[in-house]
Amino acid sequence: MTQINSKIPEGPLAQKWTNYKDHQKLVNPANKRRLDIIVVGTGLAGASAAASLGELGFNVLNFCIQDSPRRAHSIAAQGGINAAKNYPNDGDSVYRLFYDTIKGGDYRAREANVYRLAEVSNSIIDQCVAQGVPFAREYGGLLDNRSFGGAQVSRTFYARGQTGQQLLLGAYSALSRAVHKKQVKLYTRREMLDLVLVDGRARGIIVRNLITGKIERYSAHAVVIATGGYGNTFFLSTNAMNSNGSAAWQCYKKGAYFANPAYAQIHPTCIPVHGEFQSKLTLMSESLRNDGRIWVPKKKEDAEAIRAGKLKPTQIKEEDRDYYLERRYPAFGNLVPRDVASRAAKERCDAGYGVGSTGLAVYLDFSDAINRLGKDVVEARYGNLFQMYEKIVDDNPYETPMMIYPAIHYTMGGIWVDYELMTNIPGLFAIGEANFSDHGANRLGASALMQGLADGYFVLPYTIQSYLADQIRVPRFSTDLPEFEAAEKDINDRKNKLMNINGKHSVDHFHKKLGHIMWDFVGMARDAEGLKKAIQDIQALKKEFWADVRIPGSDETVNVELEKALRLADFFEIGELMAHDALDREESCGGHFRTEYQTPEGEALRNDDQFSYVSCWAYQGEDKDPVMYKEPLEYEFVQRQTRNYKS
Amino acid sequence: MDKNINIKVKIWRQNGPKEKGRFETYELKNISQGSSFLEMLDILNEQLINEGQTPVVFDHDCREGICGMCSLYINGHPHGPDEDVTTCQLHMRRFNDGETITVEPWRSAGFPVIKDLMVDRTAFDKIIQAGGYVSVNTGGIPDANAIPIPKDKADMAMDAAACIGCGACVAACKNGSAMLFVSAKVSQLALLPQGKVEAARRAKAMVAKMDDLGFGNCTNTGACEVECPKNISISNIARLNREFLKAKFKD
Amino acid sequence: MSWLVKSSIGRKFIQSISGLFLILFLLFHMSMNVALIFSYDAYNFLANDILGANWWAIIGTGVIALGFVIHVWYAIMLTLQNQKARGVNKYASSNKTPVTWSSKNMFVLGLFILIFLFLHFYQFWYEMQFKELFHLEGAREDAAQLVAEVFSQLWVVVLYIIAFAALWFHLTHGFWSALHTVGLNNTVWMNRLKCLSNVVATIICLGFVVVAVAVYLGYANLLG
């Protein structure tokens, strides 16, 4: 039985990271120049890591699929970034941020990792301010905070509704500086298609140049994956159109464990689906729940009249409105964590109280906030989000409540990493959303930005040296090695196979079908029967795809359909693994809700005795079921409780 | 209420940077006005694939108006006829039944066409690399609240920082000038004490790179400001001029 | 100081400063012309004794000419560069971005004004200063009389008005744009400067046109 070694340092929780840093191996400056590091991805994690590693003196090669590093999807994060600064003097501390994150993750994350995350959170804010990130400020000139779901303190720093953009542009500017100083070499419009192992260590990648279609090889002493999550398995998600799980998936296929694939976060406040042609779902920031109140009609006949277009929400009297989150969770009200809010919305809609033409929507109402604070204040806080909503839906949220519904947003699962953020493949690291590490079964709002930047600025630049210290005598690699040769041949075969199918349907045709299977059976509510059906359906659809997809054009130029097909081929397999993992985990926790395991009140029912582990899936080969290893989660410092947001 | 409309789209097709381009006109039936412009192009591409033709290439990614990847010059406007939106946020309710919609790539010497509607905007990255940053390394930073910043300055910096780098300013400019883009970054950092330290060096380096890459001279027509999806003001250009001239006269 | 030629903002700076200088000159010229409405003698005094063939006047003329040449030269240079920056391929759908007409047509307006100036030089400056300077025959001492003669022809007056309409458009954009380029603008002053721009342009153009029309209609020399 394979033992999973997470390499958690010894010592009391608050000392672990300090102890680690005090005793870890480092690489001296002269040797750093001789070591190459590949970083795939330029989001918050990738850009901050590439810049920081470059500054340290390593020779960094940074890849992204977009035309510019600034386009990575971290840019779309709206609400904010958490840190334990306690500027508002409301009782926050590193421990409390750690505790809230562990609890928010439904006790399925590693204590040591999460504590480290909370510990470095403050440095992130300092770093960003120094880079010129224009965070919101008070009139006194100091930084402003707001509150977010799952916390009883205000610890979220923000830059209007564009925090992710500003943080990413900060990291991008650091990266640009490193590029200018020739510390980092940038490769844009290139997609990683394979990982190359030499003697069991990660030594390079194969990419496709998306402009010329050429397959290119790059070698390095270590490879860092920062390619985000796999939420687009669902076709409709809040992810960008080009976000994909393929880089991570190639690592899995080369032997890296894929951890907790079933943990996907459904974000409660997205603009509802409106038609078959829809290409993506737009998120409305969680910060809106600070001032917006969520409700559906109390009476079914009102809900029906609204759906039929006979009644307007503003005509429903106050006493006929069901503010169900405030009713069910008085202590946290509209600010319960995302998984709880999403499920509550689904519950109301399934019970027949949903609004909108499809009945799959609930109201997010600002009339109270506008009366209390005035329109100007609300506009200053959320103006850009309101404008965005109005452009899409053609309704004015200042006058009529917004309609929202949950949608896939973030994947907590990802490549398994140890405390040093290294996978089980030596020399292969994973950071940001691409790894599984810090959010357990559910991520709290404003924590993704925190984790991405923590990994990139303050964790990986230390921990990677522990590995590289042993590599200083290893000379640079030639990309002519047989391992590279073989990897490139595999890719060409796969590509040619796809190009030669010449079937009848477009890639999106299959992707939409996959999305429906995922949403229906591996979505917000799962059960054993449905998951088994999902696995069968996905396998059947995958077979159909490989027999009937049509990819027009040539592969020697820009070919978007080919890009999409290569990604979709992996999404089928990711979707299947998600279903496997969800089936295995016979409990409900965080974003993973099995209808068989719930309390009489409909709350998630965790099973700590049997399922307090990280599921680490290992690839066994084409058409073979993967094998699962367990990394036990031991809680030394926190006592596990049933999450309670009621009192 | 949103209806279904029939439209024609006249789209620029070009196989590669060196090849000659041409317009092709396609007919689309029953397009919901509730769909976005890019979803309409998705539908067109689906149609083209089903007919065995090659789909139209266009840049897009986040589809919520923030990544800056989408472009397109639609009916005489960068990002189309709606105000303060990117192409991905433009909806078909802005168009009428029976209309012919002309779709072109950004046209500017600084943004060569790669294929169809996709252009190369790496020039913007090069300008940022020339100096669009505060020269700080990771770590060793004072506390975030060590330097108070007046709220109005911070807000103005944020206004400038909202730039998404889409290039609509260049596309709209009759002079192919990138001044709005450059001035937004220079302004953001010049307004903050953290960026002030190297403001002179930054302004000079970024303008030099901008000129080097062949962007034109600003004549203050203000077209950039009108078409900017993020409402970046040309008063930033005045600030850039000020910063640049101050720096040069000091030398 | 090579940046004044090599950098875009440097070139624009020269264009703006020369433009602002020419606006000052226009204000001065206009004020002088207005004297004609009141008194031929006053005008003659200004035209002959102040701006005759003395060294101050010659140097002044030279400086103005230099400012003018620089303004035109830079305009040509900037326009050619901008056309190149725009690229070879033009948009098929016409540009519908709503901006002021004058801002898009500064070069054309300038060109038109330039053509008009040649006529203007021939009719006035050549007759008055140039001939005197080079001791050619027929240099006019009675400037006021010359003006009266020229403006008695309707076609000249009409052309004059058209030229100043062009100048008006040129200045409405040129004045605030020049200040903007030298960095003297911000969000608060944006609309004020644009308004001021219209005021300046109107005063200048109205001043010139009023004189021409007054002379044509015989309302000049009120203090005669």
C-alpha cells in the first residue's frame, strides 16, 4: 500500500512554517542562475511565482495560452482578498482566519497548510500595496475592509468590484519587470500538452504554439503547474472560455495524484441560464450579499404568477417574501458560506418557489440597502456589478431585484501536493487553484486570491529550493532526449487522430452534452445511482466524441476547434474521475452533497470516522479504473464540529 | 422583451498575417436578442462547422468584460455600438431584424492581424515591460498601512487602473496612438506614493517604447475615451504629458 | 534636446507651443485690426510706425514666420507618421465614434488656412512690409487705405469669412488641445478649457471678420 507523505513539519501549529523555513535547504545565488524552472500559467499563482523566482535569480520560463499574461482568469475575481490584518479592530487574528478557513472547508483541509496560508496572508496585502494596487481606502488614507461569507469579522480587502483584476495586474507588473530584467522568459499563446519525465523526475513540457500549430519542447530542472481549475468540465461555468484542466490532467496521466476531484464549488450568486445558446455564466460577486437580501415568494401562487410574467417582484408585499437564508441561518443570514447558500437556493427552487421564466432563480434585493444607505453608497460599492447585470439581463437592479442562481465556479480538488507544494512526482509542483491543498471541501469567498498569491509569492519560492538544492549539479537538459521525442510523438498521434475523425458534430456539441450530464448528476446534489449513471453516460459520450467529432481546418495554423477538442478529450476523463470520487465519498461535506447523507433539516451530514481523508487518485492506464490512496487528515489543533451557521 | 431576429454578418476573413483578406457575408436566422454578440458568433461557427467550412477566428476568454481579450470593430465602433462594454458584453438586443452587421479586426500598424479577427497585441505587453511597474521585489515590504494615501488619489488611481488592455483606444484612434493605454498606467502609478518614486523614469521609458513600436502621435480627438469600455479619461493623457515633460526638462 | 524631435510627446509639445504662440500673434493682429474701425490714423500709426521697416518689426516678423514654419512643418511630420501608424488597411465600416469634427480635421483645416494665407500675404504683407523692406516700387504707406481698397471687393470679404470660419474650427480644438498636450489639464478643467477654447476662437475670428465687414459696408474710421 502506497504511503502518502505530506511532509508536514514538526512542532506546534503556529511554529511549523517558521521551523520549516529555519531549517530548509536553500540554493546559493551562483547556483540559482544554472537552474531552469518552467512555470505554466500566468494567473495570480503563476505570475507571482514566476516573478518571485526570477527575482531570486532562477532562470524562469513562463507559459500561458492567452496573448498576454494579464488575461489569465484570476482577473475576473471580483469581491476581494482576505487577510488577518485586524485593521478594523473587530477581533481578527491569524488563528481566526485559519479557523474560519478550516471550518468553511468543512474540515477537509490540512491544518498545517491552512495555518501557513493565514500566516502569510498579511504579507500579501503589504506586497500588493507596494506594487501600487489601488485598494479601497477610508478618508483617513488607510485601507478599508468589508465582510464576506463564512466570517464574522471584516477582513476582506478590495478594489471596487475588480479586486482580482488589480491583484493580477500587480503580479503581472512584477512579472513584466522580471521579463524586462531578463529573469523570466515569456511564452504566450502556447498550450502545455504534456509533461516530460526523465528518470522519474519532471524535466520538461511539450507545448503547442497556438499561432503556428508547431509542437515545441522545453526542458527545465523543475516544472510548476499553475493552470487553475477544471470547472469548465460543466461547459457552463463562471470560468473563462479557455480555462481548462488539461495541463493538470497530463500530470495525472504521468503519475501525479489527483486529489479530491469531487470537490467543486457551486457559487450561489450567478446570473441564471437563459437559453441553449448560452456560452458561459456570469458571476455576481459574493460581496453583494453584504447588502443584498435573498428571497423567494412565500406563496407558491405568487411564484407561479412571477414565472408566467403576470406579477413583478416589487409587487410582492414584505410579509409575502421568504428571506430563507435569514430564516434558516439567523447568525450568518445572507452571509453563510457558498455551499450552504447554493443548496438553500436549489432547495427553494426544487420546492416550486423559484422565479424567473425558468423557475431556476431567486431574488437578490437591494431595496433595503438603498433605503438605508442611499443609492449613491450602493452605487459606489457595487456600481460596476449593477451595470454588468443590466447589460446582460436588461433589468435595472436599482429598481427591481436581481435574479441569481448557483453555478459552478471553482474546484477545490486538484493535483495532490505535499506541504512543499510538490506533487508525488519529484520536481513537479502545483500552485493556486491547480492544486488541492488549502480549501478542503469548500472555499470561502476572497480566499482564492489569497491562496494563489500566498503560493506564488511566499510559499513556493521557499519550498522549491528544498528540491532544487539537490539539483545544482544537474546540467541543463537537451530537448533531444528520447523522453521528449516520445512525448512529442504521443501528442502528434493524438492530434492526428482527432483531426482525422471527420465526424458530424462540433466540439461544443459534445461539450454541452457533457455539461448536462455533469450538472444533472455530479452537480449540487449527488446520489450513488446518479453518479453511476453519469460514469456510464460520460464513457458513452466520450466514445461518440472520438468517433464523430469534426475539426475543420489545418493544424498548422490557428485552429480553435482543435484546441477545444484536445481540452474536451481531457474533460471527459476529468468528469469521470469526479464522479468516481463523488461516488466513493459516502458523506456530504462542503461542496460535495450526497442526498443520501443529510440531516432531517436538509443540512450536509459529514462522516468524520470514515471519510476524514484526502482521496488521492492514481492513473492506471487507458480504460482502467484509477486506484485511490488515502491521505488521512488528522486534526491535532482544531476540534471538528458540525458546521453551524445558525447561532 | 427579447425577440428572435434574422441578420447578416459581414466578416473580415484573412488566413494569415501576410495574406490578403476579404469580407464574407453570412446569414443567421432566429438569433435571440438575449444572446451576446459572441454567442451569436458561436452560433455562426457552429453553422460553419456543420457546413464543412472553417470557423471564424476571434479572440475571447472571460466573457464578462474584464480580461480584455475580446476585440472586434463592429459597425464603426470598437466593441460595438453599446456604451461602456466590451464585445463580450454586447448583446444582440442592440441590433435589429434584417440588419447587416460589419465585423472587422482592430486596424492599426501596432496590432497586425494574425488570422481573421484575431490581432497581435503583444506591443502592449512590451510597453508595460519597459516600465509599467513599481520596482519592488517580493518580500521586505513595509506594512500596508504605513503610508496613508488620500482617498481621492486612491480613487483616481483606481479609475486609471481599471484599464483592461483591450486596445480599443488604439483601434478607435485615427492616429493609431496608444496614449490612453500608456497614460492610464503612468497615471495610476504616479498618483500613488509607492509609484511616485520612479515616476520620471517610468514615463520616459514607456513613452519611448510606445514610439518605438510605431504607435502614432496623439492629437487629442478623444475618440479613445469615447470608445473605452472602462471609461478611462483622457485627463490621464494630460497627466502623462505633464509627467513626461517634467522628467525631460529635469534632465 | 533631441527628444523634441524623436519622441511623440516632444513633437506634440513643439506643435502645441508654436500653436499657442501663433494664437498670441493672432490676438495681437486682431487687436490691431480693430483699431481700423475707429480710426484710419491710429491704424496707420500702428502699421507704419510700429510695424514698418524697423529692426524690431523685422525681428518680430521673423520670429512669427519661424513659429509658423515650425507649426506647419511639424503638422506635416505628425500627420505622415500618424497615417503610417494607422496601418495600410482601413476600416470598411465608417468610423462612427462621436468626436468633434474639427479634432479629426486639423490638418485639412490648417492646409486651407495656409492657402488663404498666401493670398493674404500677397494682398497685404507684400504690399506693405515686403516692398518697403526691399525698396521695391509702390510700397504702401497708407495701410488703412490699402485695407479699404482690398475689402471693397465682395469676393475678398467672402473668402476672408470662409477662411476665418476654418480658423475658428482649427482654434476651437487647437487651443485646449495645446494646453492639454503641455500637461495643463485635468478632469475638472477639461470642460472649462474646451469652453475657453471656443471663447478664444470666437473672439479672434469675430474680431477679424468684423473689421472686414465694417470696411466693406463703410462703417470703418468712425473717428475719421
